[in-house]
Amino acid sequence: MKGIIRAAFVALACTLPPIATAAAQSTTTGCWSQSSTFSAQTIRCKGGVTIVVENGARYTLRDRDGNGRVDSVELGSKALLLEVPRGRTEFRVITPQAIAAVRGTKWAVDAAESRTSVFVVSGRVAVGRGTGRERVTLGPGEGVDVEAAGPLTVKRWPPGRVAALLARLDQ
């Protein structure tokens, strides 16, 4: 019985949000963990950037220009909801399939093994593959699914799909 309880405790601990990851990065990226729930963690960064991280997401905060402020995120799996204030330099989310870049907007990026989905809550987001020249620009309520090949097709996402993604991020 003790073994089962111990195993359940370890399993629960493994599902908690990666608070230590954000805290460890705070000195180099100017970010800190503000709050955490069972399904998501909120990270606040210098310059007004807010990142909501889905539980279990694999990500790395980056400061590309070395000014002490996060300006990109490498996302390997799961979802992020980002809010970047107007007037900031370009902010990027880089996944295995796509690069999403913005200035002043709120958007979500969901990275899976073979597809990255990008959805815009407000503002505009440019999305393209890491290779190639094809790019699309998304506006509020629009999304795109990026796979290794095929066209980048902008679609207005149905309310159910939007609600399901945002619920994973406590929105």
C-alpha cells in the first residue's frame, strides 16, 4: 500500500507546472513565475510580456539580443498563450514546424509532434515555416495549422476549438 501511495505522489509531482524551469531562467531573461494552477503557469517578464504555459509544456525562454529581456520562446510541445504589449520589438515563438512573430498582440501557439497551431486573440501575427518563404498574417479569431508540407491556410476557428485550447491555458 505504501508503494502505491508513493508512486501516486511521484506521478502527481511529475504533472505539476515547470515552476523551477521559469525560475531558473529568470536571471537571464528578466522573467518570474507569478502564479500557477494545476493546468497552467503564468510567467511575467520585463517589458510587459505575459506567457501562460500549459502544464507539461517543453519550452525555453530566449533573449536573442542580450538586453536582459525575453524576446522569443522555443516551444517543443503543448501550448502557450502570449501577450506582448505594443511598442515592443518583434517577439517570436519558434516550434519544430513554424515561427510566429508579432509586435503587440495576444495569441496562442500549440506545438505537437507533426503540427503547430497558431491562434490570434487580438492583434496580428505573421506565421511561416522555419524554412521557405510562405508566410500568412492572422488577425483576431483566425488560426493556421502548420505542418511540414502543404499550404498555410488561414481559417476562422470555430468557438469550440478556441474554447478547448484556451481552457488548457486556464482562460
